Amino acid sequence: MSIVITLLILLVPPCMLIMAWLFASMRVIFHVLAVGCAYVFAIISALAVYEIIRDETVFMTNIHAVFENNYFLIAGGYLGYYGIYILLKWMLQELRSED
């Protein structure tokens, strides 16, 4: 599983970069998905913290339940790919502008 995760992290962001280069509409789709995932990620995180404060439970033991939420994991995973995609895009733009 570690190999699959590593390969996906190495391959998906460059594929996103290529798709954005070939199809301009993909850039908008990637940005819209990122905004949606950021909202989902933030809402689930905030609700989990609120629940812990409201119930006055031990933070370190209860906060880990958020990792069982599939929406949280999917949103966070996409934001990770998107972040690397944006970094690659900025890096290539910087390299191109230096010439």
C-alpha cells in the first residue's frame, strides 16, 4: 500500500498539470474542486473540534474519530494533490519567466 500511495503522489499532480495544459477547462474544474474540498475539510474539522469542546471530552482521544470520515479523507487527499499541482505549476512558470 505504501508503494501505491507513493506512486499516486508522484504521478497524479503531473497528470493534473498535463491535463490543465491540454484542456483549459480542466484548470477551472481543478480550482472549483479545491474550493469545494477546502469547505468540506474545514467544516468537518470545525464540527469535530466543536463537538469535543461541547462534550468536554479528552481532545487527543476523540479528535481521531475525524479520520474515519470518508469525506474528510477524500477532501484532504484531493487538497494534497492540488497543492502539489499548484507548486509544480508555479515552479514551471518561474523557470519559464527566467529565460
